Amino acid sequence: MGMVDAVKSFLTNYITFSGRASRSEFWFVMLAALIVGFVLGIVSAILKTSLLILLFELGLLIPSLALVSRRLHDINRSYWWALIGFIPLVGGIIMLVWYCTKGTTGDNRFGPDPLV
């Protein structure tokens, strides 16, 4: 899945907390959000306002939570495991490892393999 396909899938599943998201979808969406955030940061600095960044971050809050849910579903974990991210340092490392882990091959309890 390329960046364009990943962003299209992300926008199509804007508030879908069910199903699965592949590693490529997750990381390409994170990269796209980073690039857009960087550009908005430059524009905000020129305009001397942080309203653009605030609106962008608020707009991505729920969809990002849905993407994390689908990513965890791909490795056969429920969304409740995302709470482990609140453990200082260790939680973030565990989440990063899970984000990088290959998803379950074939169907799992959360749905069909997104790469098929």
C-alpha cells in the first residue's frame, strides 16, 4: 500500500474503530500527518497564529484513535491495550514495537487481513 492509498483508506475509515489497518497504512498516515503538520507550522509561524495547528490536531484526534485501534486489531489485540501507552517511557516503547509488528497473517477475530 502506497502513501496515497493509505491516506485514502484513512480518510474512508475516518471514524471506523473496527477492522484492521496494516503497518504501511499506519506509518504512511503518520508520515503524511507529520508533513502536513510541519507545513502548517511554517504557515502558522508566518501568520503568527497557532489556530491552524490547533484545528489540524483536533481534526485528527478521533481518526487517529480509530487508526490506532485498527492497527492493534491487526496484531490481534483489542483497543484497550492502547492504555498501556500511558505508562511513562515503557508504554511508549511497547506501543512503538506493536506499531512495527507484522500483523496476523490471514483472518483474525477482528476481520480479514488488510493486505489481501
